[in-house]
Amino acid sequence: MAAMSKKMGAYGGGGGSGWDDGAYLGIRKVFVGRDFTRITYVKFEYDNGDRFETRDHGKIQQQPQEFALDYPNEYITSVEGTYRNVKICGGTDVVTSLAFKTSKGRTSPRFGSDVGTRFVIEDKGRRIVGFHGRTGNALDSLGAYFARVSSISYPIKELDAQGGNGGDLWDDDTYDGVRKVYVGRNDHCVTYVKFDYDKGGLLESRDHGRRAQSPIEFVLDYPEEYITSVEGTYSFVGHFGNTIVTSLSLKTSKQRASPLVGIVTGTKFVLEDKGGKLIGFHGRSGHALDALGAYFVPSSLTPPYKSHAKGGSGGNAWDDGTHDGIRKVYAGRNNSDISYVKFEYDKAGKFQAHDHGKIVQQPIEFALDYPNEHITEVEGTFRNVVTSLSFKTSKKRTSPTFGVVSGTKFVLEGKGSRIVGFHGRAGDAVDSLGAYFGPIISRSKKLEAHGGNVGTAWDDGPHDGVRKIYVGQGDSGVVFVKFVYDKGEKVVAGDDHGKKTLLGTEEFELDYPDEYITSVIGRYDKIAGIQGEIITVLRFKTNKRTSPPFGLDAGTEFVLEEKGSKIVGFHGKASDVVHQVGVHVLPISN
């Protein structure tokens, strides 16, 4: 069942007996029955993860009507209805009509007679994942459970924001993970936060509050490292006339703690879900950070994790487990269904084949360019058994559609992940299919940075390549750098590092993707009046040419390169100047 949901009160009368279906992952179908004056019966088909479960309430008088959703791509957003006093029910209020609205802008037929007091069960920005109410010979009342709308299929736990009620409400929603956190303060409290999130390999930044002093940056070794808890304090701050967050610190899965930012005073709070991974923040802010909350998923659901199998509950359960990768997929069918699947896996350099179901017609093969290509998504349909399948890959290829597209659509997908194994149920056909998701393994390597060991650490991470470089110079060397990357054929701009001067920046643009950086040649030196060594000059060598020198050619020389590799990312340290630079490299064969 769903891990975190919000229960909203039932509308209607107090007759009958109370019932509560609880919260599920989603709703597939709704059935509603009536007599001449009222709703007498409801039945709901829920997704409980590994199977569908039905719950029914009330008494069937006339044949119930069915309203089916395009699950999991469609969900119920609200229920509208009416209730009134009906004499044959002992003079109590009962529900007289119901209608269901969905995320696709559809509305079910109006079940019953639209008479009496109108009600709406709705929570903006959330979806209905369960129902509760009261029934006897009729539907006396109806309420619902709501959960967040999310692109990921596993349960999310929402922790309430801690702090005051001032400022404006904000919600960053959920992501694949957190790469960096910035926290700023003034003399009284925390005034500013900025979060760099990962969304399918792309960087998305969100900031809140107002910058007073230069924020402190905390970089995670993403994706191997993630935030496990946030500790802080909040107190009434006279300067703002409100309760404000006064201090913050973060803890990670690698037993690291961020610097403590702010003043530890007031009420202590902890945002933590034991065994969980933080994937997003929400809160309140204006001139300062008024409150902070978070979203967690179980860390067992971070790659590698096991998705729920989609389909029917017949046949026998099977589970191939996790592997290093998938080399080939075979799918066979009978007249109407997928009757057979076979997967050829790589396990420590040895190929292993697992097959399931029954061969009726000759299976069709879909081969991947392994190890350079992997499956990222499976689309299919099912009735009681799987009726169609297709596979999408990291190279933007899609297999033929195996079978006949009919029934309920499903998608097996882990954002920013690849499929490393399958499980499901099978007998004479493939009854259901689920998958294991593992991290997309980057063959990139991080080369140590050169320069002075002062300033704030930064790391843009590895990408597919570099498109453009900006370098700003000061009186004594390099004071600013910024890199524009390519990730999955999308342009991704890295953060600014250092501080621009009135001299502005110089630009070095590559003829991407035909041109790539093979090495960086630079120098660093100790400059009077500046703490620690700074980068004095940088030049970039590509497979086609060498850039002009940016800066002053003085100090200790260094070279950043890996034979047979190209540079796909940068990291280093900076303050108002650039103190050190390092790179991420990737084999050119990639």
C-alpha cells in the first residue's frame, strides 16, 4: 500500500456501518450501483503493488455501472456528488449521486439522481488513492485518501515543514536525487537555500529566500551518496517578527555531515525517514527561510530496486534477479497474448538465459548493442495476461511491438536508471511482468584537481561532452569559469564558479559533437593578497586545435588528461577567484 497519504473526511449521513479501504498505489476501476432514489453500492479496484484488489460496500439493487481508468497513466483527481435525507433509509442522509473526474480531463457518467446537498472531494495537486465511508443498504457517506502526484511509481513519504507560518509556500516536488545544497544566513537566522536536483540525468536548480551573505555549498558524491537527514532549529526572530529557521545541517549515506549554517537556538527538529533517501524539499520563505520539509523514498528503492509486476495474478511466480546487463530479448505470442519471453543477461562476463511461459509461435529477437546500449523502459498492455510488449533503449531505439495492443497500458520505467533484470508470473502465457532497475553506469573517471587547496568545492559532474567554455580574467589570473555541457542531446549549463570582473569573460566554443576536449593545460601560483594559490592560466586542447591561453602564463604547470579519453566535466575550488581545476574523463570509444 501507499506509504504516505492524506485522509479527507466523508460527506453524507451517519447511518450504516463505517468502512475504510485504506490507501493504495492507485485505482484502476470504479463500479457504482443505485436504486430509484440513492446510491446503494460502490466497488473499487485498487493497485496493491503486486496485484489488483477489489473492495465493495453496500447492497446491489440494479446492475452496477463501470468506470475504467487508463491506469497507471490516468488517475482520479476529484469526486463530485450530492446527498439528502431519504425516508426509506430511516430519515437519515444518504449519497444520491456521484461523478469522478480524472487527470486526463475526463468525467465519468453521473451515477444516481443529482438532488440534495452538493459536495466535492478534492485536494489540489493530489490524486485519490483510496476511499472510506459508511454503508448499510445504501451508501451513507464517502470520503477519500489523497497522495502526491509523482512521475515515479514507488511510495513517497512527505514530512511536514518545520518552522514558522510566515513567507510564501513553495514546493520543489520530487526528483531522482540531490546533487548540491547551498545554505545562506545573516546574523540572526537562515535566509536562503538552493538545491541542485537530478532529474533523469539533467540538472534542475531551485532556490528560496533571500541571499544575505555568500551561501555555503555542500556537494554530494552523486549518485553514490544521498541525504539521509536534515537537522535544524527554529525560533522567533525579532528582526523579522516571525518564527524562522535559525540553523541547518545535513547528514548523508556516507556518514558525512555538512557544515552547520546559522545559530543553534530555539526548537530542534529532524527531517528523517529511517532507511530513507531524501529526494526533494518543500517549505515557506520570504526574506528568510520560514520553514522546511522534505520528501523521502526508501533507500532500498534507489537503484538497484525492484518494481511491481504489472498484469494478472495467474501462473507461477518467477524472478531472474539482477545482472550486469541485458544482451537480448525474445518475445513469443499466441493469437492474442504474449505467451513467452526469454532474456539473455550478462553476469560477470558470462551470458545467462532465462525463459518463461510457453512457445506457441516462433519468438522474435531484439538484440542490444551491449555493453554500449541498455533497456531503459518497457511499455505493454494487459488484460488478465500480458497482451503486448515493447522495449526502449538508451540509444533512443524502440523494439517492434510484440503482441496485440489491447487492455490496460503499463510502463516499467526508472527515471535515470536502466533495467538489469526481470520478474513476473507465467504459465501458458506471461501473466505479469516487472523489472529490476540499476544505475546507469558511467565509465567516466574523475581526475584529481590541481591548484590551491582553499575556497569552496564545486563539481559539475560528468556529462556526454562539453559544448562551450567561459573564462574570466582578473589582474593576477583566472577569477571565473563556466562550462556548458551536452547531456542526452540536451544543453546543460553548469554553475558559475568564481566571480566575474569588469573585464568580463572570453568564450571558447567547440564544434560539438565532432570536436571534444582531450586535455587542459594550466598553471597555478601564490599571489600577494590572496589566500592560497590560484589558477593563473588555462588553455584547452581538442582533437582539432588548441585554445588561446586564458590568463597569465606564470606559476607551476599542470596537465589534465587521460590517454584515449575525452573531458566531459569539470570540478575544483573557487572563492572570488578560481583556486583549482580538475576534470571528469570518458573513453573516446563512448
